[in-house]
Amino acid sequence: MKSLLAAMLAAPLCALSAQAQPMSPSAGDDVLTLDEALANAGVTTPLTQAAEAGVLSAQAGRRVAGLRPNPSISVETENALGTGPYRGFDGSDTTVAFALPVELGGKRSARIAVAEASERRAWIDLAAAEADRRTAVTAAYVAAIASERRAIVAEAQVAVTSENLRIARDRVMVGANSPIDEQRAALEQIRATTEAETARRTATASRAMLAQYAGDGAGSALDQHWFDLAAGREQGPAVPADARGTLALAAAAADTASAEAELRLARSQRAPDVTLTAGTRRLEASNDQAMVFGVSVPLPLFNGGKSAVAQAARERDRAEAQRRIALFEAERAIAAAEADRDRAATTVRASEPALTAATEAARIARIGYAEGKFDQMVLLDAERTLLDTRRAAIDARAAYHDAAARLERLTTKLPTEGGAQ
């Protein structure tokens, strides 16, 4: 009788072990890989459209910066609409003049340098947006796999607790156990059912989030092999702590270059521009014509540009300080991501022996409970430990992939093609 009861108690454990393992898709199943999800996200999501528009805007700004000031033409009439002989326009003199502004002090080249710095910053922003999109899609992909695995474990736990409740009722009915055992088993069954419902809803929400990136492909099976194997690889110092050349540092360097260009432009603005004028005047009294020449030069009496130069210099100093801060923050973030990835990888590698030990402990507790050697609390503790160990193994894999994606984002280098040279 005890052997039969032990076998009945061990059956749910076997069911949990079988159901908790993610089902690997067969060769004919349509599997959505991470690379495919990333490719789909590049088509279906607008995450980089603003940055792409920023590049086009900066390119247009570069063309505008290279344009010279427009010339102007003027027509002036003198000695008209007065009194006496100057009544009407019969005695008026008319001057037609052409004015050409001439920029001095290197304003045009300084303006072009500012526009080029803005264009480079726009290309860096586009690269950063693409890297952010990759990180977001990876996080959604990992969350979808992890949440579905948690749902599988939760559903299996419902089957275990339901079977335990049935057995507890039978043992209470024959007087082998106290009625409190039935109440504990019922509480565990309610708790497992609630957690399973929550896990199912979370898995559905995670799939919906992935669909926002991957489109209709999010309904396919996900790459379980990638989720398991990538996290189990041995880790080494593959990524150096030196953050130079990454997108964060490239953006800070671009801001510094832009501030330097703005300082150069402010200095060039101190040189006054000259407007050259040439025209012809018709003298009504003698019906003669004469050439008119002129030069217009502004007088910097109230605004000589020194304050603007000082402001631009301080902005340049601030940008340089921000660049040093960005280097410090990038190195700190990379080190933290590496530590998180390595800790998660260690947990992943330890999860298999931990699961083996927890499964064996639960098996022994079930047999001992069936033979009356252990009370129900020992059994429940062993089952909860096994459940927590399974969840921890899933969480460790998810944490590994999240940290790896974050580390990849932090160490992404500035592309050498396109506009970012």
C-alpha cells in the first residue's frame, strides 16, 4: 500500500519535470529567431524615423550654411512730390543700385563647420537609435521566452498541487493525516492556480509586446535553443572596459566639436561685414546719367561680439567637461553590465546541478511523506524549493540575455560608413 501511495505521490513530480521543460520546435515548425525579429522591427517600427529625419535635416542645413548672402537691388527717386518745380515727378532724379554683401572674418567657413558638426551628431543619433531599437527588441524577445517558460512551470505546479490536494483528502479521510494537511494542500492549490493565471496573462502581454516589434511573426515559436545555449557559454574578458569609440563617447565628442565650431563662429561674427553698392543715377534736369558707388560698414559701438565669444567659450568648456563625464559613466556602465552578465552566467551554469538536487530532494520528500517518515511541511518545503529553483533558472537566463544586450548597446562602436566618419 505504501509503495502504491509513494508511486502516486511521485507521479506529479514527474509531470512537473516533463511539463516544465520548454517544447523544442520540430524541423517543420516556423521559428522566429532573434535576427528575424530584429529585421522585422527595422521595417515595422518607427523607432528610427525621427533620427533619419534629423540626418536629412542636418544635410539640408549643411547646404544652407554653404550659401552666400543674397545681393539686393534698390530703386530710389529724389526731388519728387514736392512744391514748385518739384511738384510731381517731372523734376525727379532716379537711382538704380545693386548691393552685394561681402562676409569677412571667415563667417561662411565657420558656419559650414557648425553645420558639419550638427550633421555628424545627427548620424551618431541615428546609430544610437538603431542600437536602442536592437536592445528593445532583444529585451522583448527574451521577456516573451522567459514569461512563457514561467507559465509552463506555473501550469505544471497547478497539476502537482491538485494531485497533492486529492491525496491529502484521501489520507485525511482514512485517518492517516490530520485535517490541517488537507487545508494546507488546498491553500497551495489556490496559490498555484492564481500564480498560473498571472503567468499566463504575463506571457500573453509579453507576446503582444514582441508583436509591436516583430509584427505577425511574433505568433511563431521562439528560438529556445538560443535562449539556453547562449547563456551557458563560458564568459571571459571579451569586451574591454575602455569605452572610447563607443556611441556614447562619439556623441559627447561630437557635442564638443560642435561647441568648438560655435566658438569659431562667434569669433568670426566680430568682424563686420561690408556691403558694396554700385548703380546709375538719371538726372532729370539735364537728362544725363552718372554712376553711383558706395560702401556700407556697420559700426560695432554697442555690441562688439565679446560677450557672445565668452558665452561660446564657456559652452565649449561645458561640452568638454560633459565629454569627460560621459567617459566616466560609460566605463562604469560597461563594468556593471559585464558584472551582471558574468553573475547571471554563473547562476545559469549552476542551475542544472541545483535543479537535479532540488528534484531529488522533492522525490525523497514525497516518498518519505507517503511512508509516514516526513510530515507534510517537509514535502511542501521541498516542492517550493524545486519551484523556486526552476524559476531562478529561467530568471538567470533572462538576466544573462538582458545584461548581454545592455553590454552590446554600451559597447556599440560608431559606424564607419554613411555620414558618420
